[in-house]
Amino acid sequence: MLRGSLDLCVLAALDQRPSHAYELATRLAEAGLGEVSYGTVYPLITRLRRSALLHEQQQSSPVGPARKIFSLTDTGRAALADWLAQWQRSTRDVEAVLHATGAWVGER
Amino acid sequence: MIIPSSGRNRDVPAAVQSVIREVDRCWRRLGVPRVLRDPVVADVSADLHAAYGEERTPEMVLGTTVAKFAEQVAQENGWLVAWPMYGRLLASAAVGAVGAIGAGFALVLPSMYLVLAAVGHVVSWAGIDAAGYREGHVDEVVVYAMYALFGVGFVAVVLSAVRRGLRAAVQLRPTLRAGLVLLAVSAAVSVPLAVAIGHASHFSSAPLVVAAEFGLVLGLAAGALIAARVWALRLP
């Protein structure tokens, strides 16, 4: 997976719905990132939280220990919008090159 | 280490507890203070616990080795820094010191008597007056040589214990190098002072006197190790 694209996926998933780390890893896997494990997602969440893009909140559970629920901060939402625009721009540019060079699968 | 919500430990599966203990051990070896470790340990434990409820083992969930996971989380938390680890340093050194002193009493003292007895036999066999000057001189040399040997062994054992106790610590090698020098300096200062106390008390074996002698030597040694760590942490 391209470096940084997982950050974008995590922010997008948490923007859709705040989650705890394990639930987030499961959601990302179900959404198509099958190879992404909790062991990858948890350090990433830690980094995003330290960068003030995520906010954490303890949520008690009637059946188990309290969990940390992660959600986007205002800075996180701004970063998501910015990264999404960058992603769309760069994929559009790459697709344009691939079409122009005839390398795009659909052109062969 | 907190395994979440005290009182629930019995509910945490052994497989999860084992992984959580290993994660916490990795961070403890790095010198990460408990106040920082505990909330993250509790959070990871809660996640692994939830996953276990869905019949997913911690190994499946982590998707990597426990050590690698612990290192990545430590890195992202900004924990891979030079923690002072003074408590762990002194605790490791104390373990080494106790071992060295125990070994000293068990090995060095009996060896010294054996060597002195052997020297006495040689002196008698050579026909030298056993009460003469030469024998006394040889005895002194043997005793001081054995004490010096014990001192070298003591420092080696203490530094080995520190090396083991702080094996994941940042700036360990400079700490050990400085420790070697400063321990020798501390011994050069403390041992003659302890001997002076012994002379002044007519080599009394009163607990207070013995405690003062040991306290002086071990206290200065502890100070030397702390100074070595402080110096090592200030290096760029």
C-alpha cells in the first residue's frame, strides 16, 4: 500500500464513525484492506493522535473493560479534506499519464 | 502493569495476559515510566480481549511479533528516548553486588586461606623462619592481591548485572564505560576510608561499624553509577 494512503483510510473511516482501535482495524479489513492488521493500525492511530489529528475518549462497557474511542479533531477533518484532495489530484495525474502512454489496462 | 479494570484479571484469557505481559516487559526494558505504559497497556489489553471474544488469538490480531508491535507503538508514542532508568540501574547493580559479595565470601575468603596455608608450607619447606619478616610480607601481598582480585570481580559482576538489567536502554555502552572508570575511582576513595574506619574502631565487628564500612563503599559505588548514567545521557 502506498505510504500515507493508510493514514487517509484511517481518517476517512473515523470520520464516518468514531471507533476503538480493534474495531477500526476490522472495519478497514472488511472495507478491502485485508492485509492491514491491528498491529499496523494501532501504532498509526498513536501517531495520528500525537499529531493532534485524533481525539480519544474513554468509553465504559457493561461487559468488559473501558475502551478508548478515537474520533477526528477539527485539525484531523481539515487534514482529511486536504489529503483527499491530494489523493484525487495525484490519482488523476497518474491515470492521465497511464492513458497517454497506453499502459492503462483498459487501453491494451 | 494494569490488566484492565482491576478485579477482572480472572476474566482475561491466559493467551491475552501473556502477550500483554510481554508488551509491558518490552516497554519496561526501554525504561518507559509506568504512568505512561499503563493506559496503553490497558487499551491494548481491552482490544485483544475483545478480539479473543471473537475467537481471534492475539497473534492473529497483531499480525506481527509482540516485540515488533511494542517497538512500533513505543516509537510512535515518542518513547524511544534516553530514559534515566536510575531505579532499574541501582536495582540491577544491587543484584550484582549481592551476588559478587556472596561469591566473594564463598570463594575468595576460603581461597585466601588456602593460598596463605600453601605459602606457609612453602616457607617452612624452604627453611625460612615462619615468624620472620619475609613471611609477614608475603602474607600481606597475598591478602592485598586477593582483595584486589575480589574488587575487580565485584566491578565486573556489577557491570554485567547493569548491562543485563538495562539491555534495551539507550546509551548503555557509554554508561558502562563511564561506570567502569567511576566505580574504580569510587573504590579508590571508599576502600581506604573504610579501612581507616576499621583501624579507628580496632577492626570492630559491631553491626554499626560494619554497616558504616559497607555503606560507605556501596553508597559511593551507587553514586558512581548514577554519575556514569547522568554523564552518558548528556552525550550527544
